[in-house]
Amino acid sequence: MEPPDNVLSSLQTLLEGVSKAVIKQKPEDIAGFLACYFQEFIDFQKGLFVPVLI
């Protein structure tokens, strides 16, 4: 059973975004970076994201 096209498209978009973020930021701790990235992504989807301005 293959996943629907919208799932594949969403997954591809998600992986492209996180890959670009890792390449741009060059984190020393990639696993930690991914944990923060996906937590911020979840918070954004729930409307809880508050950007930090530096």
C-alpha cells in the first residue's frame, strides 16, 4: 500500500526545509538542532510559535 501523493509531497517539502536549515546553520549537534527545529515547527503549526529576534 503506497501513501497518498499529498503525504509524499508534504514529506518531501519538510525534508527539503530541514535539510536547507542544517546546511545553512551548520550545527555541531545535528540531533539537538533537529529536535529544536521540529519543536518550533510543531509550535508554529499550533499557533504557539513566538520568533526570537536577535
